[in-house]
Amino acid sequence: MSYRKFVRDVGLIGTVQVLTSLGTFFLLPIITKTLGTYDYGLWAQINIIVSLVSSVALMGLSMGFVRFLSSETDRKMIREALYSILFFVAISGFLASLLVYIFAEPLATVVFKDPEATYFIQAGSALILLTVVESISLYYFRVFRQIKRYSYFILLETFGKLFFILVLIKLGYGLLGVIVATLLVQSFIFIISLVTIVSQIGFTIPRFTHIKEYLQFSFPLTPSALVTWVTASSDRFLVTYFLGLGSAGIYSAAYSIGTLIQLLVTPLQVILLPELSKLFDEDKLDQVRIYLSNSLRYFLLITVPAVFGLSALAKPLLGIFTTQDFLSGWLVIPIVALSGLLAGVFQIFVNIMFLVKETKSATYINIIAAVSNILLNLLLIPSIGFVGAALSTLISYFLMIVLCIYVSRKHFVFDYYYYDIAKSVFSSFGMYLSVSHFAISNVYELFGVAALGAFIYISLMLIIGGFSKCELSAVIKYTPPRV
């Protein structure tokens, strides 16, 4: 795959992420304004349980799929590998869903402190099975660079959920309607993705020929996925435990806006690891360095102003997309947004460990970050509330970045573009000062101020030379001529 196609695919996924972000924005007010802080907090906790248990049920095999099959061309080998992994995670996902269903009552009583939540946890337990099988089926399109199809599936899922959740909530089904809508859409996405895969490579009953090899690579990532969840999501559980479901709902709403930053790394991560794996297996190490260096630079050139922008617009965002009950969580947004930036940088650097198959180091780093996150949460949440949970996440991600860079430099050293990033920070700060004083009361004013902020950032970057001549030439080349 040429570098031009790589950039084009990243651009396509980036566009998809913008659209899915809009879908997330539209979904947030629908749920928060209908369910309120308590039920929204319960829905957020169900999502966290699903993400935790499905990560364990996957056993890291999604990453193993990417690493081992990115350069594979033998259709028979691909077919055997895909269905072996899919059948394996389907069994583990079913067992995980069953366990959550059985232990829903003690989970609701001990963790949520609300026995009435049992029914909703049981209803949501089926999401675990659907999440793991859908994840593997969609990874197929990532691995074999069918980015358009992958993008269509992501868009269909996002707006399908938006539509059916809206319909079922309007019909009065409340939180149960949100769960049912999510189940229906994910089931549909899995079915049509599987039908597409069968039409391309056929179907076979797997013999699990290489599953041991895949698990040897992937299984060390299982505790890594678990402790990554601890770093990213355990704060919601601890906020619930110390402050109640109402506070968890406020924190989760603000957190969901702050973590939109992490969507900006998704276009790179979807395309980057399969391409790096292919180049690394072909011993094209110089190209691997170029891809890593450019990926880090462009990610930061976009996410740095995004963090400043979200920080400037934190209060209006919560005020417009939720209710006044959620407004006290505005300070969480800039802290979580900065955490998302650090998480994205970590995702770029950790690819190096996957390439050299040093997955244990990634696990150890995640364990250290997870332990520090829990300790900081236990210390800060009781003293300063849910802002303490956000600060704990930020500190933990910073620790992950430091350790990951230290380990990865033993294998690869590439250009970090310090001066360009400094220029981006300067321009972003100028943008922040320009837009933070606006009084915003509706969504039109919000998007107008956001567009103004983007214009100011780009203008300042042009003035101080933040973009290279090659990049400016490329923009001019692909800008449609005036008629």
C-alpha cells in the first residue's frame, strides 16, 4: 500500500470519526435529558462492565489477528485463521455473558448499591457476546485494508443506534429501550459483516490449527486489556461507590465529551498497525520510522488544538447537550481531554512493542498505570470528588507515556518534531484566548465559535510557519479551483 493510499485511508476514517462524533453528540442529549443523572449513570456503568468483560473474553485475539494476518495472501490460511478466532471468542463471549447474567444481582447490590439494577444488567449482558464477535468480524476489514466497507459499517452502527434509541425512548421504554436498540443494531452489523466475509473468502469449519500460536502472542495482552480498562474506566465504578449513581451520571456525561479526543487517534490506529506490521515483516524499517514519525506529528497537530478547544467550550458543551443537573462536571472535560491526548500518543508508541512482539512490556506498563490509578482514585475521590477521578486518569496516562517511550526507544528512534508541536501549542493557546470569552446559548453558536477557533488556529500556524511547504503545496493541489 502506497503512502498516498495510507493518507487517503486515514482521511476517510477521520471523516467517519467526525460523523460518528456528531452522532455521539446527538445521542448524549437524547439519553441524558430523557433518563436523568441516575439512569444515565446506570447505563454508563453497564457500558463499562461490557467493555471490561468483553476485553477479557477477546483474550487479545483481535490484535493477534492484525499482527499475524496483515501480510497474509493465502485465502485458505486467512479463512482458517478468521473462523478459528471467531469461533473461539464466540464461545468465550457466551460464557462471559452467562456469568454476568448469573451474578447480576450481587453486582447490582454491592457495586451499584441498587438491587433494582439487576434487571438492566441482565438485559445488557448479551452485549458482551455481540461485542466480541462483532469486533473480530470488523477487524477483518481493517486487516485487509477494506477501509470503505469498514467505514460504512461504523457509520451504520452509529446512526442506527441513534435512530432506534430515539424511537424506543419516544415510545416510553426508557433505559431498557436504550439497551434493546443497542442489541438490535450490533446484531445487524455482525450479521451483514459476516455475510460479506463469507461472500469474499467462503466458509469453513475451523480446525484451530494456529490458535495456539495466536494465543501465545495475544494472551499476554489479556491482562494488559484488563489493566487498561482499570486505567480508563475503573474511576466510574469508584465514583459510583463513593458518590452514588447520580454523581457517576454527571461524571460520565462530562467524561464522554472529554474522551472525544481519543477518536482522533482511531483513524491512525485503524490503518497504522496493519501497515506497520506489513512493512516490518518486509524489513522496511526506514519506512516504519517514517510512518511512526508522521503519525505522531499529525496526531498532535490536530489533538493539541482540540484539547484547548474543548477546554474553552467545556461549560457550553455540557449546558447545551445535557441539562443543568450535569453542569457541575464541566471541569472534568479539559482534564479528560488532555488524558485522551496522552492515550493517543501511547497508542502510537505501543505499536513498536507489537511489532517486536514484546507484549509483556506493554502489560507491565499497563499494570503500573492501573495500580497508580486505583490508588490515586481512592485518595482523591473522597477528598475532591469526581474531579479527583479525572486527575487520577491524567496522571496514570502520563506515567504510561513515560514508560512506553523509554521501552520503545530501545527498538526504534524517530523524529518527534518538537518545534512543530511547540508552534501548535502556541497557536492553540492563542485560539483559546480568542474563543473562551464567548457567551454561547445554543448549538448554532457553539459550532460557529468552534469554526472561528479552527480558523484562528490555522491562521496562527500559517503566520509562524507551523506547516511545511510540502504540506501547503498538497493542500493547494487538492483544493477545488474556483469557478
